[in-house]
Amino acid sequence: IGAPNPSIFDDGTYSVCISSICQGLNSQHVIEHMKNTEQRNEAVPFNESAIFEIAGMDSKLTFLSNSFSTVIIGSNYSIPNLPSFNRPVDTTLRDALYKKDVVLNSYVTHSNTAPFIVT
């Protein structure tokens, strides 16, 4: 699930995690930003308020939240809640173009994508 750039929050709201686990992520081009108001556990530094900054192959930064959304159907079934870039109210052409751009970008940048795309 996408997240905002932590730099848009007030100064001191988020800081870069410096634990040994986070340092291992940094070597893989992933930086964890943690909320400063929470008690942190060195052994498990990630929680639902964490924001991960990932540098893509094209140097584009992506920010992801550490969350998972599930839709529960009755008492026996659940499915992942897939993200939607369209607002349910007042849908615009702009929203559809954003969604199209995200899908096309995933086709090109995903690690499972073949080196060519056939149309």
C-alpha cells in the first residue's frame, strides 16, 4: 500500500531507523522511516506506522506503508483488499489515467516481466 513521503510531515515526526536490522535494509536500497512518538523494539523495529522508501532501478523513489488490508466475507472467507486509484465518488478521467500509468509501470519494472512486451 502506498504511503506519503515522510518529509511532508512536520519536522521530527519521522526519522530514519538506525537499528542493525534497518542497516541491513539500507544495503538493499530500502530505508525505513519510523514514527518518533513510539517506543521501538530493537529486535522488531517495524510496525504499522513504518514507511519504507525504496529506490527503483530507474532511481524513482517509492514509499510504501507497512500495512495489509483484508476484506472479510462472512466468517469463513477473506481476500486481500486490492488498492484502487479511483475515488468511489466523483470519478474523473485523471483517476483512470493514474491507474493506467501504475499498471503499465508495473509491467515494465516488475522483476518477473520478460525483457520484451508483445502487443
